[in-house]
Amino acid sequence: MWPPQLPPLPALTRAEGELVDRYLEVLDLLGRINPARAHDTYAGLRAAQALAVAAAGLRDALTLMHERGEREMHTGTLARAMLVLDGERRAARVTMPPNTPGR
């Protein structure tokens, strides 16, 4: 049996694709650093070190879009791309986990 087919990725410019990739990379790293979800300090430290590089990549993607005259963010298209790339699950790791003690 085949796994369910994902919806197709919407058409993006190369710069928009880079923006989505870098943004999701930053989310993944923030999720690994999240003290409410992290398992050890070393993994958090490594993710924090990588975050600086990932943030620079995100900045570079936005700079490229701006320099190419891509002034508008097509939020609907970009959001669909992030959903196809599992952005909702990845973003959830940045938030507080459900049933956190003290809540």
C-alpha cells in the first residue's frame, strides 16, 4: 500500500523557496533549543550555534528577494508551501508542550 500523496508544492520563485527552506530550518533549530522540550544542554547548545548561521541564511534569502524586486510576500502561497513541508508540526515544537506542569 502506498502512503498518502502530499499535495504539490505551489510554484515559488527560487528566492521564495529559499526563504521557506531557511525559515523552516530556523524553526527546527528553535524547537531543538526550546527548554520546555529539550532533552539535554549539549543538543541545545549545538542548535543555538547553528541558529546564527541559519538566521544569516534567512536574512540572505529576504535580501535576495528584495534586491530582485520581490517586494510582496505572497502569504497564502508561502503558507501552503510551509504546510506541504510539514511546517505546522515543526512550528509546534517552538511552543509550550500540552499538559506542561504548572499550567
